[in-house]
Amino acid sequence: MVYRLDRLEENGINPITGCRYDNSWIVFMLDNSDDYQQMCGSSGGCAYTVKTSRSRYKDWRMAVCDFAGYGGANGKNVVLVIGEEDLKSAREFYKGHKYNDQFLRGNEPSVLIHSTPMENWHMIKQDGMLKSWKKLKAEGAISEEQPVGRILGDPEDFSNYIMFGGGVTGEIVVNSKQQGRIVMDINAEYSTGARLYFDAARIARDGLLVRDGCHIKVKDMLQLEPYLIWAATWETAGLESQVSSPEVFARKADSTFMDITGYSI
């Protein structure tokens, strides 16, 4: 079910039910913040919320409709905190699209990047595929009690997905896993793993690409063949040691990838 509200106070009481939120509820909030394009998480006991700035994020219309479509397809109760005219405008703009469009949109990257610790990379190569955290947990391949994203307020069902991200984001996740806590310092010393580059257009064309209004992801598993373009490790990226920083490894790996393949990131 999709609900629209003009405003929402971020606390533990659901204004639709009058009770506390459970994990079936997700919130999209459109604002005019100058502090971010998009920001996600949970605050004050509220449900998982994606905040999107109309003034800073030009694709907010696509984002709100992707959010609603993804939530509806996954049985979520979706709260859209957005003006009636803005929602009407977004739905009109979105015509002809779905949250799992089988093509890349003009604003979407041609390459999707996933970072993983080195020990995981060895398992991934052996399996010939990436697997979601929940699938790995079910197979007994990981011992951690919860994915690192849960600390940031990610909902439980995110662990069903393989997440992608550009820049230093993936390396921050790898370092945070190693430290057992969120480490946002891009210059922190850590043990580099593998940085994997995937063909986004091919993934979309095969119906695997999912958009949730804030992230691009793939459910359950992703075969390396035929989607993996190249894998960067400290050696193939031209580093002198496996120990580096998220900023240095991401920059060196991306630069080498573009030189070798001719892709742009």
C-alpha cells in the first residue's frame, strides 16, 4: 500500500496506524535540503527513510517512483512525504518506466562496482558468482551476526541484495567490516581486497537490475560470467602493498580499469 503525507515527524509512532513502525514500513521524504542529494537511514525510531533533496537531486521524480515501485513489489507499506502536485508531476514524468527497467537510463553508470575483502574474493572466484549476505549466511559461509549496513539503519531485507557503489563507498564498507565498526576515514589504513567492475547495461538487459529509489542492486546472486569486466586487486592496480587506504586503492583501481578497458566511470 502507498500512502502520501504532506509532512512527517520522524519518531517511533506511525501516523497511519497510530502504533510503532514494524519492518514492513518504508518512507520516502522529499525536501529542499542543501546538505545532501540523498540520505538514507532511520532516525528517532522512524521507519527506514530515504530523504531526497528536490533542489540538489535532479532525478528526484525517478527516485520517488522507483521507491514506490520497489516497495510495492516487495510487499512494503510505502509512505511518500511529498506534495500532491509534486507526486503527480513525478508519476507523469515516470511513465514508461519501472523500478526494474531492462535498460540503462541516461543518468545511470555503465559500470557497477562492488568491493569485497580478499578472503571473500577467493570464495567468489571459486563459486563463480557474487552472493547476497543472506544467501552466504544461510550457506554458513560467513560468521558475522549482521551485515555492516545494519549499523547504518539498512532494513533487514537489504541483506537479500548485492549492493554496488562508486568512489570510495565500497572500500569504506570493506574497511568497516575489518574494523567491526563504521569507519568513514578515506585515508585510514586497511587491507585491500578486490574491486569488481560489472557491465551494468548487460545486467539490466537480462532483467537483474533493481532500483529502490536510492541504490542500484541485484537480488540473491550474480554470475561473474558474463557480467564481470575486470577485477582489481592491489597487484593488478599497481600498488606496492596490499595495505593501502580506501581513497588510494579506489583511485588507482579506477584509473587502471579505465586505461585497460576504455570504459569511463
